Amino acid sequence: MKYYVVYEQADDGGWGAYPPDLPGVGVVADTRDEARESVRKAIEMHLEGLRADGEPIPEPSGEFVEVA
């Protein structure tokens, strides 16, 4: 499964990342690479928790838009 993730750079140079399709899942890190790895792990943990609780797994709803 692939989820769209938003990355935002903070004024202090750090990074935040969150998948809009999974409310409550978000991370902060010193670098974009660290944020990427942390949000991947957070998504995996969140989905594992949903499965363990018998909750439905949200389908990814985002898409990329190509522009010229």
C-alpha cells in the first residue's frame, strides 16, 4: 500500500511529515531523510494497530498531478 506523505520544513530547519489519509500520524525530525524513515515506521505501526483492533485500513485517496 502506498500513502501520500506531506513534508514540511520548519523555520528552525527541522522537518515534519504526515500522511493526510491517516489522521493522528505525524513525525518531526532533524532532516528530511530522518522524517521519511520515521513516518514510514509510524505508518506501519499505525496500520498494525488498526489490524490488531479489527479496524478498517483506510484506502489511500491522494494522487499526484502532473503539470507542464
